[in-house]
Amino acid sequence: MPRKARTEPGVPGFSLLAALLAGPAHGYELVARLERLGASEVFPLEPPTLYGHLHSLAESGMVTWREERHGSRPPRKVFELTRSGQEAAEAWLAAPVPRLRQVRQELLLKLALLEVLDRPADRRGLIERQLEVCRLYLSGLADQPAETPVGRLNRGARASAAEATIAWLESLLAPSEVPA
């Protein structure tokens, strides 16, 4: 049975698209680019998994590939973004994460990728948009009734996590961390 292309690339797929913003690369180079960021702390990206994601991205029209030969070595596929792949990568990099728990994974990858791509203004803009999302989340918690002991503890824990995330994001905007 033929494999069906994914409609959404997910964090690993979007990370691959964003890594290709730095230019075409073969699979092992893409793994190296993501490993230099520390992406393995967020998701495993072994070569077989990587090629599965790249195949899905190619099926969805976000990347193309060509074979390259070097001497007597086996040919390797060099992947490149298409226009839709570039647009998807750019949109993903610009979007704040909707859930606080995604800050520890997806947002960290986006910030690291923007840093490696030498895009400080885009990084700053993402941090500012993420701060807005976190502040809205925190103000929404105040509007939620917590009538049980567990509900009060849960709301307090979530508020504490949101406040800590906001403080951390604000520290990233300090001039020494993110140049203007």
C-alpha cells in the first residue's frame, strides 16, 4: 500500500525545512545541522527517520532532490526547498507556539534556528509574539474558576510556569542576548 503524504510536517519536518533555509544539503548534512543546534534534546532524528520525513516533504512538494555522485562513492540525494517549502519554513519560524508546554521543544528549536540563520530581528519578533501569547494565557488563567483544591493547585502551578516562561522570554530580549 503506498504511503500517504502527511498534511502537516510536524516539528521534525518543519525543522528540516528550516535547516534547508541555509541551503541545499544531503541527509547526513541535515542531521549535522540539526545536531549542532542540539535538536536531539527535543526529538530523535536518526537517518532512517530523517529520510522518512524528507520523503514526505518531497511528496507534499515542499522539497526536491537531485542525485549527486562523488568519485566511486554511492550517489547521495541533495535536498532543496521549493517555494512552498520555503514559505512553510518561514511561516513556522515566525509563529509563536500555542501551548506553554511547546516552549521547551518547538520554540527552542525555532529560536536556535533563527540564531544560526543569523536573523536576529526575526528572532526578536518571535520572542515578542510568544510573550503576547504567554501573557494572554496567564490572564486567561485568572478568569478560570478553581473551586476544588486540585483546581486551585493546578491553576497556581500553570500560572507559575507561565510567569517563569515570561521572565525567561523577557531575559532573551536583553541587549546582551538578542541584538536589535
